[in-house]
Amino acid sequence: MSQKIIIESLAMDLKRVALGLHRGSLAVAERFKEEAVKRSQELEKNDSQYLTNLVDKMRECLALNSDRSAEDALMYSILFQNYSLKKYK
């Protein structure tokens, strides 16, 4: 699978996490958290330092269960989406 598709799929998984948490659907949010972590493991490690840092911070965010989790997941979704749009024109 190409890097672009993996990054965009990761962004969609994070968006679904945010929506699930916002709606109170914790089972849905948890399922897509697992998908996001699995998808992030598919990324090539040598792509860029920015992407590596973003993935590390996203994983830390998903491991926490704070009140801001929905907002953080949405933020990382947008950051991954923007990265994909800029890098793979």
C-alpha cells in the first residue's frame, strides 16, 4: 500500500475516533484507536522526521484517556491530512 493511502487512512481513523468520543460511543472510538495504531505501524520509518514525531505524539495522545482526547484526535487527523496533501501533490 502506498504511503499516501496509509497516511490518509490514518487521518480518517483518527477522525472516526474523535467523532466516536464526541458522541459518547466509546466502543467505536476504541476500535478506531486500534486501527489507527495498526495503520501507523505500516508507515515507513524513513519518510521524514516530522512524520515520525507526529506518529509518536499521536500514539501518546491515544494512550491517554483525558477530556481532550476527542479534540486531540481531530487535531492529529487534520495534521496527517495536511501532510499528505502537501507531500503527495
